[in-house]
Amino acid sequence: MKAVILCGGKGMRMGGEVSYTCKPLIKVGGMPILWHIMKIYKSYGINEFVLCLGHNGDAIKEYFLNLDWKTNDFQLKIGSNYKEIKILKNREEWNITFADTGLDTMTGGRIKRIKKYISDDEFMLTYGDGVSDIPLDKLLNFHRQNRKIATVTGVKQKSGFGFLEAEGDVVKSFIEKPLLNGWVNGGFFVLNREVFDFIEGDKTVWEQQPLKKLVQENQLAMYQHDGFWHCMDTVKDVHSLNELWNKNDKAWVRW
């Protein structure tokens, strides 16, 4: 099974944090968030990836091409007409397809463009900016049991503000950033190949027409995940994830 990761956005809400690279390469604990996401999948035996590239996609290509020698001890032998590099530690066993899906292509369009790389009846999909302790094996079983074209992971999100309850002018309770009612799209989809028929082209936003049509046709299931989930949407989120890492509070890490 392949995991498709959307890596082509411009990260507009990140401000200057991505001026030199791209959002999936912003580091948490010294490694790009994209690496963390791929390690989550790898921990469940999924090591085939399709990366939907766009903005600064070359930076992602270069990162993985140079990953071995940048992150491991190695020996270098240089001769008059040859150069040999020997990595001294185990390499990541990944099979990665780097798919250029356009600079301005919308999320649905990026998914449509990689159809040619999906040969199995099922594949997984997520965004290149969120980590979770989601049990992917249970997610897959849930998808198969429900026999829908698509399954989305629903997660609980904290409010960005504290909630006040008052009687007249007097505050009776204050709750700092409580969990909001309802579920939000946490990514980590499981999809059948039929989903490509719900996407028209480059201008299609995955979260709009395709998902709404799946809902209308009763073909979208939701896996409810009550555990850890954290997106990296803003600079504040970057700092929050790194704080968790530094405190060794790495709920998403299974490796």
C-alpha cells in the first residue's frame, strides 16, 4: 500500500519561517515534519510514498537525495576517476515517488495528478504538516469494514481562546482553551481508487466538491481518533511541536 502526502502548498500562514524552503521541511527535533510523518507510516510497515510536490519541490528532492550522508556517519573514498560513499549506519528503507503536481494546483488536483502512480485498489493520503499517534492498522481495518470509497480521520481540536461563562456582569467560570464540540478533518485518509472519479482537475479543492460529493453519495466514513493530533499551520505550532519534542513528550513517535 502507498501513502500519498500533499507537500505542494506555499505555507502562506507560516510567514518568514518558510522563506528559504518549504513547509514540509520545517524541522521538529532537528528533522523535517515530513520525515516524522513518513516515519509514522513506516512504523506500520508502509514504506512506499508518493510526494505531491509544488512550491519549492526541488528542496524536498534534494533533501532526500542527500539524506544518507547528512544524517549518518560515512566513509568517503576518492580516486583519480571515482568517488565512493559508504554509509556506516542502516539506511531508511523507503520507496519514494517524487511527483511534480504544479505550483498552483489545488489539493484535489494534486491527488488527481498522481493517479498514474496508484496501482492498488486502496491507498492512504495525508497532509505534509500534521502528526498523530493514530493507529493506522485500526484505521485501515475500519475503512475495509465500512466498505466506503473514502475514510477520513476525525480529531478533536482545542479552541484558540479561553471560554467564559457569566451571569450578568460576573464571570462564573473560565476554561482555558477547551476542546471544541464536534470533529475536524485530521487528514490520515484511506481511499479507494474510485475516489479519482470525484476529482475534476487542477482547480479542484479536495476539501470542497470531492468530499461533499462523497458525503452526498454516502461514501465517506469517519474514523474517530481521540488521541494525539497536532498540525503545523503557524509559526506558533512549530514552536509547540518542538517544545513537546524537547520535553520528550513525543506522543506520535513509535520508532
